[in-house]
Amino acid sequence: MQFSVKHRSPGRIRIRLASGKISLEESRKLRLAILALPQTTDVRIFRNTGGLGIYYEGSEESLIKALKSLDPACPGENAYPSTDPESPFLDAEEIRKRGLAPHVKRKMRMQFLTEAAFDAVMPAPVQLAWHAVQLYRLEKL
């Protein structure tokens, strides 16, 4: 697997895949393959950027060596754990625990207020069309 290291801290490394953006199916296979490595404890995958946050125990050098030799498209027998790991996405409890940055809260507030003003002023058919466009754009993400 080809990647570049973007950030290091004790017990965690953040890498970016050379291929960039990855599909949902590729991210699932990659997550299982990385979790099968003995030193890996958790993996966070950011599909739109091709970034991975890998939590590990032990030596960083052995982890990097294992990652470089990893081929998620063609795993060996029994490379994957027998049970499906937890979801790679953040759950509501973890989001609450981490909190939001103030600039993100401001942006969300402004978006909410703009949406409420739009809904109060525009007639129902225009609102319906606007929300259909928003759902389409959301689906494309």
C-alpha cells in the first residue's frame, strides 16, 4: 500500500493514501485489513480525502512496515477478523464527547437561520423544490 505520513503522536499515526478518495466498499476492506494487524487497536477512515487515523500499540516502525506490505485488494487467507468490527463512523456519544469547534457552531447556526428564513418567506412549492435539491446534493457527498 502506498501512503504518506501526515502526523505522528505516541500511539497514533495519521496517513494519506496515494490513491486519494476511496469508495465505501474499499474503506470497509481496508479497515478490516488494518484491524487484522496485531499492533492496531482502532482505525478512523476519511473517505473523501483518503486519510486514515490509526491507533496502535508498540513500535511505529513495525506498523509502517506492515502497512507498506498490506494489500487490501488481495488479502491472504484468514487476514480478516472473524467478527465485524464496530462502525468506522463516529456515533452520537463520541460526537458529544468531542464537542464542536466554535466556528463550526457559528456556521451551523447561520445555516439553520437562513433555512428557517427561507422556509418562512417562500411558498410551499418553492420550498419543496429547494429541499429536493438539497437532498440530491447531500446524496452526492
